[in-house]
Amino acid sequence: MVKKTKIAQKESQQIKPAIQIGKNGIDENTINHIKTIIDKKKVIKVKVLNSALTTEDKGAEMKTIALKIADEAKLKVIRVVGNVITLMKK
């Protein structure tokens, strides 16, 4: 599993975010859209706009958002860098 994650990290450096999350946050439509995209690709990136972040501790909030998306869409978080979350199929 670690090897798959390393390969996915390497591949993710070449891709651009497939979806953006704005001030409306994460809803059922967003999760369904992420599921549709992940069916076609094995690794995706999600960009969270600053307008979606509400607290001063943006790093902790980004991790919370990443875990929420991963849990609801049944994905694995590869990494969170800045406002970009990289996800892959479990």
C-alpha cells in the first residue's frame, strides 16, 4: 500500500486540480462530482479556495476538510499542501 501511495504522489505532481471548493463548502453534489472524477482517474486534486476557510488555523482546517471529503467519498488522502488536497482510491 505504501508503494501505491508513493507512485500516486509522484503522478500527482503532474496534474492540476480537478475541482474547486468555494464559500458554499462541501455538499452532496461536490462529493458526487468527486466520485465521478475518481472513477475515471485514480488520483485527483481538489483546490479549496480561501473563501471556504473560516478559521485562522488554515492548516488544521484543510486537514479536517480533506478527511471529510475522504470519508464521504471513500477515498484516501495522499497529502495536503497549502490549499490543495490530493486524493486517491482506497
